Amino acid sequence: MQFIFNFISIIILLLASSFSYSEDNVDQSEKAETELLQVIDFMRNGKNEEALAIAEKLSKNYPNFKLGKIIYADLLSSYLQKKPKLGSKSIDKELNDLKNEAKARINFNSVYKNKDLLPESIIQLADNVPYAFLIELSKSRLYLVKNNNSVPEIIADFYVSIGKAGFNKKASGDNKTPVGVYKITSHLIDEDLPELYGDGAYPINYPNIWDKRSKKTGYGIWIHGVPRDVYSRPPLTSEGCIVTSNHTLRKLKPYTVIGKTPVVLVENIKWIKRNTWHQNKNSANKILEDWEETWESLDPHDFISQHSINFRSKKHDFEERVTHILRIIKNKTYIKVKIENLNLFYYPQNKNLIFSDFRQHYESNNYKTSSNKKLFWKKEKDGKWRILHEGV
């Protein structure tokens, strides 16, 4: 649906009374968001008269919900078949922001509802990860992903805002949202936060180990809500955080597990056929299986060959890792390795890079330990996958 706006209608409808805070604002925010989603659903299905009726009610019931007024103005303009006097941009920044939010919400195409398509970036979700968040930054969309026997099934989607300077964060203060694979690290509750964050916040672990290897800086990237008098925010308005309506934040809470829920931030989602996804999963699992078998074989040279010459970990570069392997393996009579709770992702914006995150159980004749391990696998020029980075 092409988005059009009537200038006179917009100006009239944006005249709202001043806002006074009350205890009812939480309920008002939730009801306003619910009605807005009903309007959008009718518009996507071509039922503009039904959408207009609810939009009119929304505009009257929530006079300072400016996005609701923008959408009502557009529907009214279309219904009266008047030519818009306003082009794609206005001299009013706030009006442009609202228009951009309306476009992002209404013009969104729910590709994932084709059940034969799956997101390529999520290769496999671990058994102990019931849900994940997949965020398509270019479309201001958060997808709720269910782990259906390791298959990433999209079960819902929500509008979100991101950094005012866009995405691909590189430095502190650049007002961009990161691109990468993260985890929710904690839950900050409403009572402990300023009103800016609305119903609460979920910090993510930016910068992660890959960001640090890439010398990216910054901190304090959260998924959080909005002040009660705002309802929602335009697509590019945060300092790098992912911002949802308070209504959405409350909906996401039951699907969030601290320390486990993956947050995958990508520019654009590549949707692939289900059979192709299964092939990718099998191929990626084979890489890990070969690594286990080679390590257990006690052949140091074969094991070394699974490391890239650009390998790095917190303790070793490639030469130091070679020395370490040669020194350790000569004292082993056996090695057993078991992988548990394996997550696998194609790492965003990095061609031929797989991120594996799992629990490793290691046992030998003289040592036994368990640890959480993160391995980054690079497909090199000879076509072989090798470990580029290791984190524990």
C-alpha cells in the first residue's frame, strides 16, 4: 500500500492537549498499542473501512498518541479520495519521524508466514534455549523465534526502534545499533530505572568477544521500553539500543531467559527453503563432529590443522596454540570430548563465518573439566573450515 498523507488533516489531528501523568497510563499504553495493531492488520488485508473506524476511535480515545493520528489522517485522506498536499518529506522533523514509523509498521511484509522459509542466520538452537530474538535492523522488526526441535520457527513479530545513526556499531557514542550475535545478560526492572526506559530493560553482552577482536567499543546496549506518555518511537531514535513499546516488552518477558536467550541482530534476513536449512545444519554439525574426533585421536598435527594461522584466543595466537597442543598431547593416553547445548549461527556481515556456542565436557587421563566454549569457524581458501577464534 502506497503511503499518502493529507496536509490539512495531519496538522489538525496533531493538535493534542498537554499530557498529565496518572496511574492509568500503563493500561492506556497497552490498549492504544492493541488498537493500533488492529488498525494495521485491517490495512494490510485491504479492509480500509474497518481500519478507519478503529483509527478514528483510537485518535479520540488517546489524543496524544501522535502515530495513531498520523495513520488516521492517511486513512481519512484515502477514504475521501483527496490528493495529498504533502510530499514524502516535511520541514517538521517530528512529523517526518512519525511518518517513518507508520511506514515501517504498515508496509512490513510478513515473509516468514511462508512455513517453508527459515532464517539462514540461525543454523541451530540448543536444547536448553526455548526461544530467541531475531532482529532485522533495516526493517525495524523483532521476530520471536521458537526452538522447535532445534528448528527456528518464527511465531510472532514486533515493531522496534534502533539507533538514530542506524546500525553496525563500531565505537562508543556513534549512536548505532550493533550487528552480531548476543545474549540477554540481565533484567532491569521499572522501579530501578528512569522513566525513559518505560517498563524495564534487558541488557545484551555488547561488546562480545568477536566485537572485541574487531576492536569495537561502547557499552550499555539494551532492549527497553518507552516513557508512558510516548507509546512508541520512530525507527531511528535511540542511542544504539533496541526500543519497543511497553506493551511489546511485556509480551516478550515470558520468552526471555537470562544468560541464555540469543539476540541475533542482522541488517537483512536471508530466508531459505527448509530443506536447504537442514543441509546447512548437517554440514555445520559435521564440522564440530570432525573437530571432536580429531582431538580425541591424539594426533597433534591433525588437530593443529583445524586451526587457522590467524587463530586467536585470550591466551594464544596460532604459534602459541601449536606449542601448547604439542606439549599437552604427548602426556595423554586418552581424550574424551562431549558437546552439550550447541547453538550454531552464521555470523552476521561475515561471509563464511560460523559461530558455535556450547557446553564442553573434557576428560583425559590426567585432567577433567567442563566449560562454556565459543568457537568461530572460518571457511578458508582451500574450502576447509578452521577455528579462527576461541573464547571460554
